[in-house]
Amino acid sequence: MALRKSNILYDLAGVFLPRRCAGCDQGLMGFEQSICSECVDDLPRLRGHDDPLNKVEQVFKGRVRLHAASAFLQFSKDGMVQHMLHRLKYRGDPGVGLELGRRMAEDVMKSPRFADVDVLLAVPLHPRKLKQRGFNQAQVLVDGMREVWPQREVDTGLLRVLNTTTQTKRGRLARWTNVKAAFQLSDPQVLAGAHVLLVDDVVTTGATIEGCALALAEVPGIRISVLACACA
């Protein structure tokens, strides 16, 4: 994971400044990693991995064929989860993403519906946006997940080939039109017969993940599941 210079400076600042919780901004104890113990206890977990009628499943119902879909946390405007994800995505702090990824994996790997997943695949960014931001927040989550749930890595998988404009404030139809041709597979055979878990930071309308899933659906024998850090 390549981080731009500003993110490196952010890390260096942590050597001289007190480490602060990504949820409540209070100081962290030495044993705490990015999220304080109190915020960990207060995380708004959805606990719907075993429920085929959970809210993420309902987002994709009738739109794309998935083996399973779920989310770890409930996203709310100006809430704790938004603060954590904004710190990862816009302030370039990978530590909170790794910690959230570890907790996502610990949570979902206990579910029978996800037990035989064998590939974790981050929803990709376009190379131009990746260069601009310096990292892919979904990949940071996957990196954290792999620390506690080792899965095989794929070197040639899902690629974002169109640099679509921002999805913020778009309606469902507009979002889908914006991403329907944005994804391609560089080598479909790499994923043949796999149970792939698509990982993203937040599910809202689901259009981006739907575009990914439609590209992946061309792979022979593939099963596609979805896990988001949060669902709005």
C-alpha cells in the first residue's frame, strides 16, 4: 500500500503528538490501536451476517446475484463511524482502517455463510484517483482483515477502467449509469471457481458494488459475496 507524503507526515506527527481515538478524539492508552476501548464497546454493530434478509441483502435484491451480503457497522451522519472512515479516507490515517478491517474479519469469519470465502477483493479505485489519494481505503480494510483471516491474494483481478465522477448526492439511477461500465477483469481465470468477498468502506445505493459484481459474474464457477465496513 503506497501512501503519499502527507500521510507519512501524519504518521511522523504521531511520534510527537498524543495519539487520539478515531471515534471520539480522546487520547489513546498505550495498548489501544486507533480506537479507544470505550468506542470499541460502543461500535454500532449490525450483527446481520447470518440473516439473508439483512439490510445490505435488501439493497441488492433483484439487482445482482450474490451468495451473501452484509455490513459490520451502521453508518449515520456525523456519527462515530463517519468520523472513523473520514479519518481513514480524507486524513490519510491507515491505522484506523487496519483496525476496522481486523474487527470486520473477526466478526464475519464466524458466520457460516462466509466461512468458505477464499479471496478478499477490495473494490478498486481508478489509477488516477489512486495516485491522487495515495491509497485505496477499501484495500486498507482488506489488509487489516488478512491479518486475522488469511486468504490468498490475487495479482490480476478486478480493475476500475473508467474514472467516474463522485457518487455523492447522486440518485440511484444516476449512480448506476455512472459505474455500469467502470469495471473490468484483467484475468478472469484467476478467480475461476472462487468464493470472492468484495470489500468496500460504505454501502449506500450499492451501485458501485453492483458494477463490480456484474464484471465478476462473467467468471466461470464464481460465487460473489459482499462485506462493507458500514451501511448507510
